Amino acid sequence: IPTTFTATLSHIAEDTLAPKATGYVYFDGVDSNGIVTGFSQANHLEANVDSTNGVDCTAANGCGMHIHEGDACTNTTTQGGHYFEGDEDPWATVGYTSTDVNGYSGMIDLKVDMGSLPIEGKPFIVHANDGSRIACGIIESTTLSHEEVAFLN
């Protein structure tokens, strides 16, 4: 069985924009080239976000979904910044582009070059429309399928 990873996302206490934010991320694994693929979805984000209006999701990290370099969800210091190798941030364009009236992001496909970096134990962060951090979960290995993780969340 290939190694798969998941994180259950919970609201970050400092956030006031989406106090009920939740969700999950599921990674199918990391291939031999360091490409990590998977899915994420979040609930109870800001409602009615629409990146096609030219205003929403334009802030730095706005509507982003990223692995961060830290080791805990406690605060921005323990979460750290985006986690990547090299000079170019592969997470810069990864995230949701809209939410519905209930703040649901839909299922977001993830495919990012992580190089040789391990992802287990790292925080996965969901950012608000304005780029602030609203939900976090620590990535752990799992034997569950994507469907089983989705059912539990």
C-alpha cells in the first residue's frame, strides 16, 4: 500500500472571519519526482467568494491552501511559512477560487512539487480571502482511502 497522508482542519483561534472553519486534506502520496498530489476541501469559510470578480482572492495568500514549514497549528510562529525547496514558491497559486452561500470551497485538486521534502508532521493551512490564516491541521500518514477520510470529515 502506498503511503497516503491526511490532515483534519480546524479553525485557528486568532481568526475572526470564519470562526467555524473546518475541512480536510488528503494526499495520495509523493511520487519519485517529489510531486505530491491530492485533494482538499473546507467548510464554513467566508461565503460567496468569487475570484472571477477581480477582487476576491487577490491578496497575498488570498484563498490559499498550503503546506507550511512549521510543526504545529498553535500560532503563526509554529506554523511557519510556505514549505518548499528552491527559489520559486510552488504554493503561490494553490487554493480555492470560490465558496458557496455556506462557505464551502468545493473539492480542490492539489499537485505540487515538494522535491525531497517530507510532508508528514507539517501544518496544512487554509487562508481567508484576505490572506489571513483561518484553518489548520497537521499532516499524518494514513491507511484510509480518500473516500473514507471524506466520510469521517
